Amino acid sequence: MNESSKHVNPQINRSLRLSICDGAFATIMASLAGGVFLVGFAINVLGANTVQVGILAALPLSANLVQFLGSLLLETLGRRRPFCIVFAGLSRLCWILVLLLPLALFDGMGDSRVWLLVAFVGISSILASVAGVAWLEWMSDVVPPSIRGAFFGRRNMICAAAGMITVLGAGYFLNRWELAYGKSDPYGYLILFGCGLLAGLVSAAVLVWIPDPRTASGDTDQSPFTWGRFAAPLRDTNFRRLVCYAGAFMFVTQMAGPFYAVYMIESLAIDFSTITWFITFATLASLFMLRIWGPISDEFGNKPILMVAGLAHAFIPLGWMVAQPGVYFAPIAVAHVLSGMFYAAIMLAHLNILLKLSPERGRSVYIATFNGMIGLAVAVAPIVGGWILDLTAAWTFTVGQWEINHLHVLFLLSGALQLGVLFMLIGIHEQGAAPSRAVLLQLRNDLDPQTGIAGVSDFVTLKATRTTGTLKNWDRRTDQWAAWAEARMAAGLDRLDHRYQLFSRAKRFLQEI
């Protein structure tokens, strides 16, 4: 695992490794049976329109609105581990119905098959959302608080790597399939969905092997259920401020979020292959930075991370202003890299501060309240964004060499509102949180180019292969190279200083003459 988890109970370490394995397989399913491939299936095979595509894209996060139902069931029934496994398994099995949609069984449905796809994916998303409440409460006890940031940072990093590799491989496969059989052939998509379903079922099976600490300790009986529990998060002033901040942040970011792709496709005419590479840049940036953000979260808290990363994220829309037809690659690549670096930090800090500020008893209600607000924000935000685009559809003007249109206006508005949302963090109290300056200084140290060679090497090896002699030697050798580079740089600076002193003495001597 990592340095801070070496002294953790071996049984806990085993559970943490299994949780990472579960996350990797779940991410593979989400990558294959969602995102761009689900949209492509809906459009190319079933003939979906833009409204239906928008609904499909919003379903996974909008389904968080039903987490209150999941919390009610969990608080009433208890036994969060079997609750999570059953609902997660049922969620994945719904994709069997999706696999049947293009086949003869639904031939007579015609255009209605798109709405069946929406229904099947919606049911799957709802079941997954309900399982998510139990999973997060369960994992909050599995992962020791002292290593939460580092663990979830590493878990998210490995999941992102699995998703990136899956998307690249699946995209190559689907391109080859379409060249051979045409875009409307369903079987390439069905192969991807089938592989995704298999990965999802493996993920659910892995959960069976992770014990519930509460059950193991014999603490299975919770206090009697009361409806007053559902009002507890809103009576908690500090948590209420956190929920309002998270909802506001997700609203102002997702108000513009879906329309960045629209700008790339329609205004800049970027092909999907290039867009895939931009996504890969963002993922690689997330992979690198999550290794840094996790320990910072454990050491300095989550509130300063939200402040620093939120401030940086608010300025990313400026990069999209520079991107113009024919000269878009560099600014959009930089925007994706910065987004991967800082959005990953924000999502990690959201998770950690949610677990930190919610009590052990009744935590599922707090989780449901938090995710329910996010689900509501994500469901409403694109509608508001589309309404703003309609109002500003005729806005086109030139600033210097850049042509600004209504999409740019929406991007800038989103960035400006993100700056405003940062003020909501001031009222949130997180015990042990350091000033934002401490995070900036730590980032400066972690990203020091003099030690970059060793840092990149550690990132690639993930510290998981230190038992392999060759990789241990490589890791030690790169540390030596970094030290050598630093020594050479210091020696060079000393030589320059010495020559400057000689030059100064010679100059004074000539002046005296």
C-alpha cells in the first residue's frame, strides 16, 4: 500500500486491496457500458435524438436523488454489506436487457427502443445509487481515518488508469469494427457492453470478500430508527454549509460542463480521435496528481485543498477562450491537463470531508443528503446552461484576435461563479485543517523539478512492485540521478557566483587604474 498503511492490521490491508480491485473492475464497466460508447450506441444503432442523449448522460449522477430511499432502507434494515452487494449486483444485471435491445426480441418496438434504453439505464443507475450509500458508509469503517486521503487518492488513481486503458482499447476496437461493418452495426457495442457487464459482476463478487468491521466486532445493532434522523443533517449547521457548497459547486461547473464537448465538435470541428487524446491527457494528469493530493489531504485537511484547487479550476475556462478554429490543440490540451489535476483534487476532498464531517451513527443519511444535493444540481444545471445559451445565441463579438460566442460567455460565467462559490467554504469548519498556504507550499515541494525524476519513477512503479529486484534498483537509481542533478545544479550556480566575483574584482581593479 503506502507508507502510512504499513503498520495497519493485515486484515485491513487485505480489505483495502480488495476495495481497489473492486473499484478497478467497476471503472472498467463504467467505461465500457457508459460514456461515449453508450452515446454512440444510442445515436448510431437506435437513432436517439439530442434530448434522449442528454437524458442518458445525466442519469448516473441524477440518480443520486433517490439515495434518500436507499438511506431509509439501510437505516431500517441495517446490514449494509449484503445490502450493497445485492443492489450492486442487480444494477449490473440490468445490462442484460440492454444487450437484448438490438436483437429480434425488440424488433417491433422501433423508435421506442431508445426510451427502453433510457428506462433500463435509469433503473440500473438508481440501483447503483442506492448501493452507493451502503458502500460509502461501509468503506468509511473499512478505511482507517488516518490514511483515508492517501488510500482514496491511490484507489482513484488506479481506477482512473484502468478506465483510461479501457477507453483507449475499446475505442480502437470500435473504430476497427465500424470500418469493417459500419456504424449502425450493433454487435461491436454489444461486445463492449458484454465485457463491461462481466467486469461489473466481478466487481460485485469481490465485495463479498471484504468483511464489515461493524459485523466483525459484533456491533450490528444500531439505535432504533426514527424519522428525526433524516432531519439531522440539515440541523447540523456545519454539515449544512458543506452540502450547500457542494451543491453550488456542482451546479456552476455542470452548467457549462456538457457544452465543452459541443464547442469542440461543432465550433472547432475536432474529430473524436483527438478528443479521446484530450481525455487521456486529463486522465494522466489525474493519475500523477492523485498520488500527491492524497497525502496532502491526510496531513493538511480537505478544506484548504478545496480552496486551492477550486481557485485554480475557476480559471480553466480562460483556456477555452484562446482555443479558436485551426489553433486549438495547445490551449485545449492545457485546459484538460489542468482540469485533470485540480478536479481530481476537488472530488477527492469532497469524499474525504463528507466522511469526516458525518457522524458514525446515521452516516447513510448524511451521505444521502450530500449526494442528493449533488444529484439535484447536476440534473438542473445543464437545463439552466441550455437556457443561457438560448438567451445569448446571437452574442458574437471580437476581442483582439479572438472571436467570442455564446458558448464562451457560458464558460466565463461558470468560472466567475466558481470564484464566488469559494466564499462558501469560509463558514465550513474542519478540525485540524491547515491554512491554504500550507497546501501551496507542499505542492511547491512535491512538484519541485529537481526531484521530478524520482517522483515520476515512484508514480510509474506505484510502490507496489518494490519486491522486484530490478524495479527496486531502478527506483534507487532514479533517486541517485535526482540527487546528482541537484548537486550538479548547485555546483553550476557556485561556479557562476565564483565567476561573477572574479568579474567584479577585475572591474574594480580597472576602475582604480
